[in-house]
Amino acid sequence: MVLSQFTTDKPLDVLIVGAGLAGIGAACWLRKECPGKQYIILEARNALGGTWDQFRYPGVRSDSDMYTLGYAFKPWLADKAIADGETIRSYIEETARENDVVRHIQFGHKVVAASWSSADACWTVVVEQTAIGIRQQVYVRFLYMCSGYYSYTQPHRPTFAGEADFAGTVVLPQLWPSGLDYSGKRIVVVGSGATAMTLVPAMAKSAEHVTMLQRSPTYVVALPSQDKVSQTLRRWLPKGAAYRLTRWKNTLLRVVMYWLTRSRPELAKRQLLKDVTKQLGPDYDVQKHFTPRYNPWDQRICVVPDGDLFDVIRAGQVSVVTDEIERFTTDGLLLKSGQTLPADVIVLATGLTVQLFGGMQLTVDGKTYQTDELMAYKGMMFGDVPNLAMAFGYTNASWTLKTDLTARYVCRLLRYMDKHDYTIAVPRREKDVTPQPFLDFTSGYVQRAGGSLPKQGSRRPWRVHQNYLRDSMIIRYSRLVDGVLRFGAKGVLP
């Protein structure tokens, strides 16, 4: 497929930006529910898979079960419910091939800007071929952003005094160098989030010793890597039925557990810490190293499959140190407490840099919007921005649960517009709705985002829910015509 064939005066029906988990899912739903729509997927990188192709650090895996992280229409058939990155990437590739999506992907094409014209009821999208820097224009009726929420090229990278003195190797997980040999070496992993807790037990298999250095603790829970209920169901039921039942079971369990945790935070905290103490023993300082200063789900709870992190701590292969870095030294780190940590390799698992729309500039009828000026409608469209949807998953559950709902909503919206000969759909922002933070989350990457995130509103349909059951009712079954989402034809915005 040659991109230039879509730079004619006849606009493309749908442009999907991003060929990761959400983008491939969006294309599959579009093919199933709007088979007549002409679409392409633009992917800035040279491979599909998104996060699951970008991240190649040791042990990379899901931090939620694959029965909910997988697609609703594509059963997860691997044995492990918490799966490694390569298996997830293969699952996405298989889904794309089975649904004839691959031929619609244009790799190495980055969306730079998008400008809407109400007179033409059309987006003009500026696309750069990353290999040669040439830019083109693509005309499209509906723009579907599935590019994720973080920068693929610029992870959060704090700087420290004395870095130039360090004689070893400094590594960023997001940009992991292929062929890095750390066997028999002393490793310090800086961080306490999901990435650090994945890296640490994986690197401990061949390193001399691994230290996880954290400024403050994170809640951690050990869960089985395999789902016994699913395995039992698969022995008695067709694979599709077993998958759907397991998906619903895990979804409902997540919703209930999240509600209980948020409504009874002290009880949840005691139980989480009790479980950690059971794993590490009564003599381990759980208070210092595994007791956060915040309530459960103020930040995401980290999952360690089969308790692998606790196993390597008990075995003496891994140490947890709660302290802050004073400076790098020639052979490691000096901490503010005065303690030194010897290291041959230092891994800075210090987080992501939030970036919506891949950094794309967004303009509507000559007005350029910054992302923090936008207000989310049903968590997927934006006030006063026509014919645009964004895939953005849950912070307290699997990403794909929400992006599947979003994809099906977009298909329903497109069918409704075709049926009534509409060419424009735009949520009209209401003046009496008070802006609020898009995410009620205290994680570092959210707090650092500052003005990079849009807002949500003080009431429906401007609320961003973190509840799959509520969203299912709102997104799948509520009326499209709600007095906020307006429809019209070419000329002016309705």
C-alpha cells in the first residue's frame, strides 16, 4: 500500500494512529462492525505491537491478566495468565494477520499535526516518513488516536550528580540495549514500580546480586501466573466460551476488589502488608520497604507472578534499599544516608514521560488546542473537537477493557452517522461543567504530566470512570443523542 494514494481530494473514512494493542484492536472492530469503511493505520515505528514491541528489557510482562488484557473477540489460549512480552506481541501479530489488518498498516509514518475544517468536514493530517523526513498530507473524515499516553523516545530520565564518574553502564529499560551482558555483575535497579519489580527477579537469575533502590515503597501483591479456573473451564467448554467466562470472572473480581479497597483502605492496607509479611517472614522490615505512604490504589498496585520477587529476596539474591541517591561514584552509588551501593550496571527504572497524541499538534477551524485545554467526553472524545476519538485504558484494570469499549462505540457512532447522512459529530462543551484532573492518581508519571493531560468534568458525560461495568452501560447501551453530542453536515459545527 502506498500512502500517496490517500492524499487525493477524496478523504479516507478513518485514520487510526498507532499499531499497538489498541490500534490493532480498533482496526479489527472496524472491520467487523463497519466493513465498508476505508481505513489505514499509521505507525511511527517499524513494527506493530506498540508497548510490547518497544519494551525489550529482561522479564518484560503484563501486570494484569491476559484474559482481560486480551481482546474480547480473540481468546487468550496460552497457559500463563500473566504473560511475557514476546508472547503478548505474538498474540497481537496473530490477531492482525487473522483479521487482515497488516496490509492496512503504514510503518515509519509519524503523525505530526492534524487540522480540522468544518467547511469540508474533514481532517488534514500531516504525516512524516521517519526514515527520510519527507512530509505528506492525508485527508480523513474520522481520526482515531491509538498512540498511547507516553513518549516512545524520551523516558523520564532524572540526572544525578557525579554520573560522569561512574565507570559502569547506565541503562534505561525503555531503551534497553540488545546484547547487554550483566551475568555475574552487581546490579542496582533504581525504582519501585512495575518495571523495576519485573526487572529485578529476571536479572537476579544471572547477576551476582541485584539491589532494588527505591525512594519510597509500593504496594505489592503476589498472584498466580496461571488461572486455575480458566484451565478447568477449558477442559469442559469450547475455548471461546471458557475465555469469555474467565474474562467476566476476572473483570468482576477486579471491580469488586477495587471498590472494597477504596471504601475500606485501612483494612485493605493491613491485608496487603500481612500478605507481604507472610511471604518474607516476621523478621523482614516490611514497615520500611513495603509500606507506602499512600492508600492502596492511589497508585497502581504492583503484581508479582507466583511471588517471584519475594522468592529472590528470601534467597538472598536481591536486596531492597529504601533511600535516596546523593551522587554517583566510580563504582556505584552514594546514598543520602551515607550508605554506598556497589554496582557494575545501574538501571534507571524511573518512569515514563506522558505524551498524548504522540506529540501531534491539534487545530480545529484555525484554533490550536493544547492537550490541557481539552475536556474528555465519556473518556474518549473531546469537547468542541469533531470526529476524533482517543483510546485510553483504565488505571485500575486492564487497558484493553476500555479500549475495546471505545472501539465499539466508534463503530456505533460511524454507523449512526452514515444512517442519518451526518458528516460531523462533536461533543459540545458545557459552560457549567467544572474542569477536574483527568486521572485521580498520584503516580509519578501522572504528577509529572502537569499540563500534558486533558481534563475531565464534574458530571456526566464528562466524567472519566475507572469502572468497566459502569462504562459498559454508558458506552455500549446509552443513547448516542444525549444533548451533548451534536451532529451535522458540511458547513459549520453543529
